Amino acid sequence: MKKPTRPIWLTRNLFAISWVSLLQDAASEMLYPIMPIFLNTVLGAPAAVVGAIEGFAEGAMAITKLSSAWMNRWLPRKLMVFLGYGGAALGKLIIALAGIWPLVMVGRVVDRLGKGMRSAARDAILVQGIDKAHRGRVIGFHRTADTTGAVIGPILALLLLAAFDGNIRQVLWVAVIPAVLSVVAVLFIKDQEPKTKRRAKLAKADITPENTQKLSPKLTRLIWILSIFALVNFPDALLLLHLSQEGWAVTEVVGAYLIFNIAYAALNFPFGVLADRLKPQHVYAVGLVCFSIAYLGLGLTNNHVLAVGLIVVYGGFAAANDVVGKSWVSKLAADHQQLTVQSRLQGLGGLGILVAGIWAGLTWSLGAGFGIVPLVISGALGLVAAVFLWRIKL
């Protein structure tokens, strides 16, 4: 009997990269849902500081992502991935050691600098040799593995909080372990990037306006459209802080974040398949509608059951934003432009989140009741963006 063959796009490299991401995301999501509470209740940081820390961390990541194509002139992509995951592990260690909130900011920035260095390089390796018709599936599969780690992380956080009698710092220490394991797992990734001398020649050629750096007007316009929306997509840490301020216990906040990641993980691959079969702009617009429903709903209700349903809906936006956005620009770019196009999309988007984190955090700090204002503003503008993207000709 003939053995069933796996799909041509389901490569060993895809499995290796997926395992790396799963481990790192498990580490990140062990600490991410408790970070706003740790900052606010343990270290005494106000909401504006929580928003600023996440905003600056995302901004640092964005700048590094924008620079990653330039860094690749001297550093091989796999080395960038290795150093990036190493930086993320170091950042988590700094956070575990932190006794004051500025040190948490340092740890978050180091963590995000690592992500900025690795992300575009990793995504370029991910799609190498993959037919454009299958890239939505490949990115969807990878993001499913990544967000499976994001499901495992909060589960571990809940179990550890129970085991350590609510001691958040102990959870932060345990999160360092899978972060270090992910760095080791990078060694199993194989990259077909040209070696040393040949790569240097290609890098010198690729940096010219006629080659890697000059993207088509259509692709450039798309990147700017997706990036501008990030100005209202403030960090999820503020959403978690909103739940906490609405009276949710620490374990309830972590549980809500776990539910979000389950929805996110479950929807990644389906959104990737849809992005391969339908117009990406329509699939992405559906994701924006999910964003609007979730933000407006969370801003206007304090019903826990309804809030959980809205968090599930928000998982649809996360999947569309991540999978559809990345695969969309990947299909429009030439093979030698993959790192450049991903660095620009992710870098400019990160800068938008930086701005969003600052304005939303400052609004939050104006007084009691102002926490819902950013949610309502962003939700309304998200709906406008969805209609615009559905109707515009790209």
C-alpha cells in the first residue's frame, strides 16, 4: 500500500521554524497577560507607563525590522534569527530580575529588538522555494504553531500561579526556560541563502533601487495602507489592563487571554487558505470587522460572558492581520525581495502600534471611565477601514 505523501508545501524547514516559534511564544505568552498587572499592582506603574512600555517596545522592534534588510548585507539570515531569539530570551531574564518598572522597559525593549531582528529574516526563510499559490497555507501553518505556543503559555501561567500561590515573579522565572530552548532549536533550521562571498556580492547588488529595495507602486501602496491602520491598533496589554480594571481577577485575565489565543490559533490556517483562494483584501476586511466588533463591544459592556465572546471574535482579526497581511505582500514581491517587503510591512506596522500605545495609554490615564475611549475610537475607525479596504481598487 502506497504511503500518503504530505503536501509539497509542508517542508521540514517549516516544521523546524514552527517548533522554534512555538517554544518562544509559549515563553512570551506566559508573561504577557500578567505583565500589565505586574507593572500596575506590583511595581506601581500607572496605565500611561504600561501603554508607553509596550509602545516603545513595539517601536524598537519596528525600527529593527525596518533595518533588517540592511543588516542582511553583513549578517546571514539564519544568524539574524539566532541572535533575535537569543535577544528575546535575554529580555525575559531581565524582566524576571526587575524590581522597578524602568528595568521591565529595558527587558521588553531587548526582547522586542530580538523579535525585530529575527522576524523578517525568519519569514523570508519560511517562504523560500514555496509556490506563491501555497504561501497563505505555509504562513497559516506557521502562525498556528506559533499561537499554539501562545495557548500553552497562559495555561502554564495559570497552573504556575496556582502552584506559587499567585506569585507572579516565579512565573516570570519559569518563562525563561522555553525561551532558551527556542534558541537551541534555531540550529535545526536550514537556509539556502548564498554563502559569504557570493552572498556579499548579491547583497551589494540587491541594495540598489532597481533590485531589492525598490518595490512596485502597488506593493508600496498596500504596505502603507496596512501600516496606517496600526495607528489605532494599540497593544493588547491595554486590553488586558482594561479587563483588570473592570474587576477581573488575575487568573480571569490570563484565562481570557488563553481563550483569545485558542481562537487565534484555530483561525490562522483557515484564514491562510482563504487568502490563497479569495481576494486577500476582502479576507483582510473581514478581519477588520472582527476588530471593530471586539473593540466596540469591550468598550461598551462589562458583562464577562459577552466579553469572552468578543475576545474570540478578536482572534479573527489577529489571524487576518498576521496571516493574510504577510502572505498578501509576499505574493506581490519577487523572491529576492521577501526580506525587504516583510521588514517594511512589520516595521511600519510596529511604528504605528508605538503611536497607538502612547495615545491610548495617555487617554486611559485621564481618569476613571476614560479607559473605554480608546476602545470606542479604534473600533469605529476599524469599521471605516474595513469598508475602505473592501471597496478600494488595489
